[in-house]
Amino acid sequence: MPICLITDRDPAMKVAIEEIFQSTTHRFYIWHIMRELSEKVGCSLNTSNDFLARFKSCVYNSETPIQFEQEWQDVIKDFGLQTNTWLSHLYDIRDMWIPAYFRDLFLGAFSGLPRSESDNQSFSNFTNPHLRLVEFWMRFESAVELQRHGQF
């Protein structure tokens, strides 16, 4: 059995992991949550370097749960986000995605960015949904070749 599974916040996955992998720790990808941040906090905060820097620091740099909770409360208060239900929910499930809550869990060299998502971002520069199969394949091979030689 795996020691830990890290997924997006799909409710069905949460139920399945609890049922099938009962002794496995389940956590959520920070990357998926952070990707939603811009649409959930509004345009003015999405473009605020101060907000983004403080929010990211709170999430990624907190060493302990106590430090995280204090910084979270400061960010929420300073930017007037007390009524943001999405952020309130994230706070309620903080032990599922904030690293300060599972620093004792060995994750190896896990970066937080799923390999497939990273690959998708890289390959999307070479493809689009309107390509014919032959053209897609030629572009795909070029992208793989560039990746092999570290030029991606």
C-alpha cells in the first residue's frame, strides 16, 4: 500500500482512498489549489504583488501549523477576505494541503507540480486542438527531441 496519495480535490477520490487505502495518508496538490486562487479572490487581488507574495509565503514557507494559522489570519484580515467562502473552506481543510501540517510525512523529491501537468504545459506550446494527426505527431516528436536535449 502507498504511504501517501496526493490528488486534486475530487470528492470521489477522497472517498475511494479512504475506503480502499485505509492506512494511506491522503493529501491535496497545492498546485491545483493555487491555480484556482486568481479566480476565487477577484481581479484586484489577483494582480496585487503584495497579496500574492504574502499568500504564497504563508502557504509555502510556514514551518509550523501555529505559524501558518497566524499568517493566514493576518493575510485574510489585511486584504478583507473574511467573507470569502472558498478561502474559508480551504482553511477548514488546511491539514490536507498546507505542508506545515505534514512535514513529518516523507514525500521524497516531490515538487508539488504533477509530472503530467508539467508535461502538459510544455507540450501545449507545440500543439493546438486543430492540428491534423500527422502534424500533431511531427510537433510532438520535435518537442520530445527538444526535451531530451534540455532545451525545453
